[in-house]
Amino acid sequence: MSINKKSKFPSELRFDVASKDWVVIATGRAKRPEVFKKEKRKKERGPKKDCPFCKIETQEPPTLIFSHGKRVFLRPKGEIPKNWTTIVIPNKYPAFIASDKLDKKTEGNLYQTIRAVGFHEIVVTRDHDKHLALLAVEQVKEVIDVYQTRYLELKQKPFVNYISIFHNHGSEAGASIYHPHSQIITTPLVDTDLKKALLTSKNYFKKYKQCVYCQMAKWEREIKKRIIFENKDFLVICPFASKMAFQVIISPKKHLPYFEKITESQKKTLAEAFKTALYKLYKGLGNPAYNFYLHTAPCDGKDYSFYHWHWTILPKTAIHAGFELGACMEISTIEPEKAAEYLGKQKV
């Protein structure tokens, strides 16, 4: 293939300064932003009569109940209040199970095992059909209230060193139940992806006496090429080295290492940012499947003042194939700048 020296090279490798990963922005295979909306998506709707979350009384006893922005409690005889709006229940089939010991073992001085000790909970919103993008800001704020409340309660439990909060929307993103729900999992270990981010953040802070995420946010606000929304507390961007087309990051403007310390005022502005980001993806891409997850400093008692918490939203705009899995290098078929421009135009 011959390339005109005056034309733009059809693909670009971009370095993610926070993760130390390289990603491929394959503009030579690029699609127009509107094409992503026109792509055929699986139409999903699970009937209410078969939905376990619409019959919440059949599930495990709840660990937290909210009703219209306020915490409420079980009624006498353990009945769930009929006016609940967000509820947390233990997963019936947990990946991690509470225990009073880790029971470490080795095999042949080579392999190690410990019990998968922890808690696995489900955060369920009331409406069977209204996923987060379609909820009012006040309802999204209630979900964030629930995340924070359970985070603060679970971090006090034994062997809880890391708390993962995540949400799968659509079967392509791993949601086995149609009814909108998030999950909270605690583990005695810190996941390797976060470990890498913590190390990079620590090294950057040691070298430059500044937070790498704060520096990135400062640059993004200066050039204004990848911002899709901002309010007084939060920045919503398509990151420079997006791992997937239309990846979105929601990050505090202030340097904040610990999500669980979020204030009442910040929860309101985070809810606005979340609602806006999810609705822009919903409208711009035609309700894509997506995953979102929180990266925050672990709760293992160590000092992580150099870190900066944030949420990542990853729409399912592509399928990982051999190269991505083998080389551990993502390929995105749209420039983040074009993705941000397109999403920014979507009215909320």
C-alpha cells in the first residue's frame, strides 16, 4: 500500500500515560460516528412475570433499602416496604463468600490458593424497563447514595481490601437479567489493573509532585477537544488513548483519592454527569450494551493520596478478537476527538 506523504497516516498508536498501555486508533478502518447508531443491536426485553427483581421478596433478605432518596428499614416480620426505589440484596450465586479465614495453601511450592472470601451484592432499581440513562438525575443520585453507603459498611468487614462496583447493561455486556442492576464485590486482593494504575500514579507523583489524572484533566480543559460534558465538580471525556470506540471517563476536577468520601453536593453533580454521559451514549449510539466500573483507592488501610478516583464507561462497540487478546493492545475504529464531538451534540 502506498501512502501519500501529504495525507494523514491511516492508523495511530497512542500511549495511555495513566495505565502505560498503548492503543491503536485505526483511522484507516474508521467509521463515521452515525454508523455506530445504525448498527443492528439485539432488541432485549425480559418479561416482568419471570423477573426475579420484580419479585424482590423471593430474593435474599436485603442489606440496604432506599425509598425516594432516603434510607428505610424492613417492617416488622421482615417485610420489605412497598415503596422501595433502590434495594441491595446478596447475590444468590455469589462469586465471593463471607468467611472468618482465608485458608492459604500452596501446591508444590509453585501454586497458591486462598478462599474467595468476600461479599457479592446486587443493587436493584425499581423500574423494570428504565435503565440508568432514562432515570431522572435524582434517581441516579440515589443509586450513588447506595453505592457509597454499602461501600462504607462493607469496608469495615474482615478481609475486605478492595471493593469493586460495576454495572453491566445488555446481554452483550454480560447482563444475564434484563432488569437494571449493578453489582458490588469485595475481595481480599487488589485487582492487577488497579495495581498497575496505582503504581503509575505513585511514580508520576514522586517524579513531578503532581497527580497524573489532574494533569490530564487540566490539559483536556485547555484544549477542549475530547470533553463531552462538564459541571462544577466533574469532567466527562472520551480519553486520548480510548481502549474502545466511545469510551467515556467521568473524573472529579478536584484531586480525590477515595470515592467513599464523596460529599452530598458532589453526589448531586456526579449524578448529573453520569445521567448526561449515559443518555448521550443511549441517544447517539442507539442504546448500546455497556459496562461501567469504578476505580478508587483500595480500602486496605494504606496511603493512596497520590491516586484519583474515576468511573469508566465502555460501550460494546466492538468484539475483542485474536490481536486484542493476544497482544493485549486494544483497537478503536474512531478517533476519540470525533467520538467526543458527536456525543457532545446529543441533546439531553
